[in-house]
Amino acid sequence: MIHGIDQSVGSPVALAGLGIYARIAMNDDVKIIWIADRLIESFGAPTVQPLDPIENLVLTILSQNTNDVNRDRAFESLMRQFGTLEKVREASQRDIASAIQIGGLQQQKSRSIREALDRIMNARGRLDLAFLEDLPLEDALSWLLALPGVGPKTAGIVLLFSFGRPVFPVDTHIRRVMIRMGLVPERGDPHPRLNRILPADSTLMQQLHLLAIRLGREVCHPRKPECERCPLRSECVWTQDHGSTSEDEVTSSIDKGGIHQ
Ligand code: SF4
């Protein structure tokens, strides 16, 4: 029992006096904590280092539609060319695009980075987001969402990992896992639903975010998920409906509408 959740909840239990077995379904708010606990038990609790908010913002914009390696290469290339994010803000969009080319979508990302840095500078007089720490959570979220290229995932990553504020960001891997676990529908933005059922516990959110991504990458693949070795299998709606063999039409419909910002 890790987060105060009885691990036996959701197991087949004998109904007293009836002599039959019945399945007691978990409520969604219990299930999501069970998921976090199972992932921590399986993978171990990840270490989380606070990230500089502006760097985190730029890195997350760079991560859209690419992998971590190319995101980091694009950021390193940006810093190698300009030295500081202040200099990036003063650079032309064309030069920024050229520096981050390795991460793909360089025109769109360079425009977002340049305009976001400009807006922060114009609003605050310097590249500093520390004021977000003292704003009510909804206001901090709205402020970030008003920046170009910033959606709920990017805003959530900045608030959760740079300020330890309890907002849960959802990427394409987390979305796929949560759909298959039956916690969010296949269509629509999963952020409101997952943020409603999760407790306002930033440590839990950070761990669940990192470990659900790991599960999505290593086990719960878009095609051919390896359900037989998945720690969430006993409560997974998808594997109960489909078995461990993937069906392309199901996975491809899940992958449509992935979260990129
Ligand atoms: S049991 Fe299979 S479909 Fe369900 S979360 Fe695990 S890997 Fe994904």
C-alpha cells in the first residue's frame, strides 16, 4: 500500500453469504492512484530535478513531434549558436530555425520560441517566469496558455516541473495508456478529466507523468502493446477487450489527435 490505496481493491472478491465471485470496479480516482503505485513498484520512483522555467518552456516547445534526443540536440545547437536565451530572443526567426533544424518543424517552433520569449520580455521586462509561483494556479495556467505555441501539455510541464505546482501534463504516450486503461475517452482533450480525478499532489503527478511515458514507450506501444509484461494489465480495459494482440484500426484511431503542445 503506497498512497493509502488497498492493493486488493479491484480484485475478484467473494461476496459474503452469496458464495459467488464478483468484480468490484475501482472508481477512476482510485484507479489512477493504483496506476501510479503499480508503475512506481515496477520501475522505481524517478528522481526529479527542478528545471529553469524558461529553459523548460523552450525545451518543451522543441520537444513537439520529436524524440528526446533530437529535442536535446536542437537545444544544444541553439545554445551553441546564441549562448543565451536573451540572445535567442534578439535573433531572427530564420537563424533560430536554422539552429533547431534537427528537431523538425523548425519554422513553427522558431516562431513560437521567438514570440514567446518576446512576450515574456515585454510583459516582465526580463526573461523570468518566477512570478508564476505566486499567481493562483488557474491564472498561472492561463498566462502560459496565452503564449504562442503553448498548449496544456507545455503549460503543465512548466508549472509541474519548474514550480512544483499540481497540474498534470499529458503527452501522446500518457494519453494512449489512459485511453486503454479506460480513464479518458478516445476523443477530446484528456487534460481536464485527468486533472479532475488526480489529487493535487505534485510529487505524485511528476512520478505518474514520467512513468506513464516510460510505460508507453517501453511496453504499451501504439501497435502491439506487450500486455503480458505490463504491470497495469489486471485493470486494463483495452487488454480485457482485445487481448494482448493489437488491432491496427484500434491503435491508429487512438493515435489520431495526439497531444503535441
Ligand atoms: S495491459 Fe496492454 S494495453 Fe493495457 S496499459 Fe498495459 S500494455 Fe497497454
